[in-house]
Amino acid sequence: MRPLQVNLNTSTTSELPWSNLCRSRRLPEIGWGYDGVLQFSPQRDYGSPDELRAFIDKAHGHGIMVLLDVVYNHFGPAGNALQEYVPTFFKKDATPWGPAPDFNRSEVRSFFIQNALYWLQTYRFDGLRIDAADHLAGSDEDVDFLIELALEVRQTIKGRNVHLVIEDARNAASPMTPAADGTVLIDAEWNDDWHHVIHVATTNEDGGVYGDFAIRPRDKLRRSLATGFVYQGEPRPSRDFASSGEPSGHLPPQRFVNFLHNHDQAGNRLRGERLRALIPPSLFMTLETILLLSPQTPLIFMGDDHGSANPFFFFSDHPDHDKEQEIKNRLKQAEIFQGNLPPDARQVVRDPNDPRTMQLSTLNWQEAENTDGRLARARMAALLSKRRHHIWPLLCSHFEKGVFLECSLQGLAIDWYFKTGRLQMRANLSADTCELPPVKGEIFHLHGSIDDMRYKGYGAQFAVEPALIRDCAVAIPLPG
């Protein structure tokens, strides 16, 4: 556990997959981990099982939880012995990433439920991030592996909190909605809608996955901040205008994991850029402030704590790989994630199996120790300290609603109402001056040049207004 993270005021580290994968070279750490084929075996390059336990114990000693990313919708494209002796374990049609387990079969569901319990019980991970959960339902409508898995975890593991987080393109709010007895099966969901719309609103890129957010992105951003998903049952262009998503405004904001980018969004770009490389520094700092002080759960991608400009690419170590096909796949993915590519794309794209691609993606820890890195870390630690002091107490009370206020096109004005108070955020995402609605109560953070309601360029402020004493009954004794 690096002292850099321990001193940052973060509460959790989320690990990419650890399942053993098939490699062609004897080089460490080649691959994101999404090509696993031995689901019950930790990747040997990272250390032994005992060393994994020691890592988690050390994190717990510092008050840091450890979550593990698990991939159940496919096995890696090479080294999958299970397919050789139990072919019926898999569907006839594979995914673009490898063979797909058949979740219509009870034995398949049991296999992965036991795998989830294995990581949680044997190594005491504090939770799982379930990749591509929308691909885990069987074709039979009565089969929903995600719900079956969550129920089994909740019933089996008692006496400690286990956090289940999903990536789900369906914008599924129902698994995060409490049952009649108060049970919540899924704790949180990665909010791709938030990422996509803030990317469009600040970079003007609107191709590929961003096309669904190209029209009135600021309005969509306001909706996401106030009520969770952008698409909550509305027609979605990329799905032939079929309805997409479920209403999510009733959910507490901490159910949504927001991020400015992650391994997917950076790693699938042609040049592996982080968002900070695409927009002005002052705008990025404003977005970072919004991310860390809004009530949603913030996810910080590795290196962002010290302002890393390091690119992050997709890298792998596929045996007997076809370099030309891999390059075509990378170009296709880049087009999906950023739209039309430049004319020199074929010359720029990196071979994911070239060890240099992984090396370029590895953090330069000297950046964290130079002057700029130290300043960036101090700023983030201060923001997270304010989050713990001002935001966390609100999140511990009952959430009532989130609303967005009418304001100028380039501005954001969001209020979140909790039983114990109201959190207010105002922000200007433009270099121009704009006026925004006033805030009430204690202003606990100002970023940028702000004079009352005038925001002179990029900036944001946050305030908390305590709730009035209400629902209070006083018993007055009757005379006699």
C-alpha cells in the first residue's frame, strides 16, 4: 500500500481483475486483467495468494477498503481449458473478447457465485465491481444472475459490509432500490451517463458513444447531477430510439459512481489521453472540484491524484496474436470511443501486445514527488477532507430529492435535499462571466473568481444550509 494513497483521505482502492490469464511472454503485468481463464487463481505476476491477503490486511490497517473487479461475461481468448472439457458451459456464439458463459445453466451460475464468495471470503475483499452486468442475464426472463448472485452474497456473508458495484449499460436502478424489508442488493453503479455527458459538454467531442449526448449536453449534465442517469426510460438514438434506463431520481446520490475518466475511456482512445489533456487546466480543476464535492461517489483514476499527464493505453499479451487484426480492433475501439479518427490514425495507433505500450501506460512516480505533483495531491487531499466533513454527514441522513435550477447555458445550479440539510452547487463551465442563483447557509468551498452571483470564468462554489427543525411535537400537560 503506497503512502501516497494512505495520505490522500481516500476510503477505497478498486483493483482491476486478478484472475490468471494466458500470456506469451515471461514479463510481469502484461494485460489489464480482463482476459482471465483461471477464475479461482490470483494472477501470479502480482504475487502469491498469501501476499494478496497481506496486501488487503495492510490496506485495512490504514482504514482503506479493497474492491475487486470481476469479469463474468467472458473468458479470455487463449488458455481456456474449461472450454475443452465442458463445452456446454459456454454459449455457441462468443463475444468479441472471448467465449461467453451460458447463464441459462444453473451450474454456470453456481460456478460464478462460488467465485464471488471465494474472493470475498478467502481474501476478505470488501466488495466486487461486476463488469458488464448487463451481459449476465440469461435468455430466459426468469433468470437474472446478478440478482441471484447478490442474494447469495447477502445471505452468506454476515457481520461485515460487502459492497457490490456494477457496470450496467441498461441504467438499471431497480437493483439499487431497497426492497420492502430495506434490503439493497446492489450498492452502486458506475455512471457512464455522467462521464459521457460531461465529456461532450467540455470537449465538444460527440462521435461514437458520445452521440447519445450530443443534443443539449448541459441540460443532460444537470439532469445527471440532480437525478442520477441521463437516460431514465427515454428513447436512445444508439438503440434505434428504443427506451433506455429506469427512473433513478429516488435513489440517494451515493449509489452513482462518477468519474472524469477510467481505464476504458482513456485506454480505448487512439492516443490514450486523459481528460486533462483535452481541456484547459482551469476547466479540469473545476470539473475535479465538482466530482469530489458533489454527493455522488467519486472515482479517481490512478495518477489523477498527482495530476499525471501519463497516457493510458489498452495493452495485452495474447499468445499467437495477429498484429494486423489487433491493430484493426484498436482502431475500431477508438472510433467507438471518440468518433471519427484523424487521417494518421493508422500510423499513431499502438500495438497492444508491444511491451512498450504497457510501459508508456505505467505511472511515473517521480511526477507525484515534484512540485506540481505535491501541489495537486495537497489540493485533492483538502477537497476530500472537506467532503468528509461537509458531505458525508448529509449522506448519512435520508435523501429527499435533487433538483436543477434554471440558469445560464454555461452554468450549473444543483440543490440536493437531505433530511439534515441542503447541499448547493453552483459552477461555471465557461471562460466567460455568468450569473448563477445565490446560495444560502455556509459556503465551505470556493474555486475560481466569484463575486456573489457573478462567476468570472471557470469556477464553482459549494454551500450547506442546515434543515430547519421540523416534525417536532411538544407535549404540554393539561391542567388538573
